Amino acid sequence: PVSIVDRAEVPSGPYKPNLLLNLLLGLGLGLAAGLGAAVALEYLYDTIKTRDDVRNKLGLACLGAIPKTAGQESFIEELKDPSSLVSEAYSAVVTSLRFSTEEGLPKNLVVTSTRSGEGKSSTALAVAQNFARRGASVLLIDSDLRKPAFKAASDKVGLTRLLTDDKEAARSHIVPTQFSDLWLMPSGPLPPNPADLLSTGRFHEILAEVTSHFDIVIIDAPPVIGLADSLLLASIAGQVMFVVEGGKTRTKAAVEALRMIGSTGAHIVGATLTKSSEALSGYGYKAYGYGALDRKRTEILMIPHEADH
């Protein structure tokens, strides 16, 4: 016979399997939560970080990886020094561009990105300056009619002036820069309807005119997501370089931007990886909004001060 004390110390029959079931259930829920968190983090931070990511996730040739610089002044100075890390990195990009199409170097090239702040304007300038340093005559067109990056001496000349007046000659809206053999067509005054201006067909006429006078025309365009401007420019120019910020550009957003560019019929020659930690490891600006035209953006002074002449 079993005493009352013994009965109190021995668990009843159903208790043991319930305890085991609870332990297994807790373990399963813990594993599921951990896996779910890992998947969520991977989704949230699924960014383009390396050259291999550009090739594998975006299906593009990586034209080069560019190290991050301290700021715009530092960037300009590094461009002037052919032996700097930045100049060397962009030199590799320029070399890659020579083999990016069946005809060789593109005559016209739109430079754009998924979103703002990825370094597309810096890349447009660096590629243009690198070609100019090699003896080519280069025109840089600031076609970002919302947040222009390149500052000229006056707003009396620029792309918007040409887009609103079909009698103006394009060459009268081109100014020299501080770099030899590199000229600039600034954006001009900010219009209220950039996409409408670019969709009229006038830009095609402007591009045809300047292409006959310059060896290479580099077009700095707005980002793709949320705007029609770059798609219109890509459809006219036909060749696009895609800029990707290392470790920041989301894969899904970049893929969508590339799909939109592809729908225009333009050829994407490849991608340049900017602000790359990979570039600093041996391989090789802050985001701004487009919602309000009164927000300030860092501008790159392209014309020397009068005292410098």
C-alpha cells in the first residue's frame, strides 16, 4: 500500500507528459521566434554591400567600387590628384565604361540611382572629369531640375532656359569649369513642372546638338523611385549608369528601379558602388528629399571665383 506522503510526492500520471509537451512547445516557439527575427532582419537590412552583390542581386556588371570621402571639398581635391584613392577608383570605372557596349564607350550617358544621396552627382562629375583629364572634350549636363548639384555663376543660362525656348542654341548655355576640357550645362532656374518640360521632345534636340560638339556627354539625373524625370532622360539618351550606395541601398528598391529603367528601352551599362568599405579593404553624400523645392542641397561650385582668373 502507498502512504499519503508517498502519494503527495509522486506526480499523477498525466503530469509528466504535460510538462514535456510544454518544454517542447516552448523550445519550438523560441526557435521559430529566432528564425523569424533573423528573416526579418535580413529583409530589413538586405542591402547591396559588395561587387558580388551588384552582380548576383542586381544582375549588373560592377564598373567599380569607390571609397567614401570626408566631404565635397575633400572630394574635389582628390579628383584633382590622379594618384588619390578616389581618382584611381573612378579611373577603373572609366576603363570599364570603354567596354560597356558593343560600340565601345557610350556617347551619351545618364547617371542615376535608386534614391537620393547615393553619390550619383559626385559620380557624374568624377567620370566626366576623368574623361576630360584623358583629353576628351566632355559636357556635364545637370538635368536634375528639382535639386541641382552643380552651381554656375548665374541662373541666366541653363537647361530649363533651353527647354522653354526652342530658338535658343544649346552652346549659348554651356559654361567652362575649373577642370580643363570639362564644360557644364547647369540646370538653370527651378521650374514648377520638370517632368513636363523633359517630356516635350525638346531635350532630344538639345542632346543631338551638344553630342555633335563634344566627345562625351554625361547627364546627371534625379533618382528613379518616385519620379518620372530619369526615365524620360534614359529613354532619350539610351545609355544609363546606375549608382548604388554600399551598405545602404535596399536590394528590393534597387531591383524595382532597374525594372523601371529597363521598361524605357535604355541599356544599363553597369553599376558603380559608392561609399564602399570594400574599396578601402583593398579592392579597389546625407540623403536629401525631393518633396519640397525650398530645401537646401549641397551644391558643387563648378565655376572658379573671379579672383582665380
